[in-house]
Amino acid sequence: MGIEVKVARAGDANLFLSPLFGKAFATVTGASVELYNTDGSQGAARGAGIGAEIYKTPGEAFIGLQSTRVVEPDSKLAAAYEAAYQNWIQTLERQL
């Protein structure tokens, strides 16, 4: 889509409880991941509030949330993740 994402914000819950997932997500997207003391249900509600223009700004939707940690991309892992992805694609194409 041509959008450069610099920061992704998510609840410090579900898949982001896994350090491996958080690091992989940050690395393949190239974005820092800010995790907050919330979960997916609150995130979905806040996102809907942004879309419905209930909040004046997207930042307003984060009022009251505390950042619990930030996960940074690891450029040393990027090549390994790309190789694993290409292997998955080739396996999938053979199966289909």
C-alpha cells in the first residue's frame, strides 16, 4: 500500500506476550512496537472510536494507557525471517 509504518501500538496481551512474536513482528514490519497495559478488546473499541471520530485525534484514544515496553526491530534477524518466509512460500506452492 506504500505506507511506511514507524510505530505500531498494541496491547501487551495475547500474541505480544511472546517475546519471540514481538521481536519477529517488529523485525518484519521494520516498526517499533509500543505495548500498552490493555488488551485486544479495548484496542478494537479504541480503534472503532478513532474510525467513528469519537476521539478528536488518534492520540486521544491512548489517554489513560501506560506503555509497558517497546520492542525494536532487529536487523540481524531480518535475513533469517525472510529465508523462513521464502521457504514457507515454496512449501505452500508445492502443496497447492
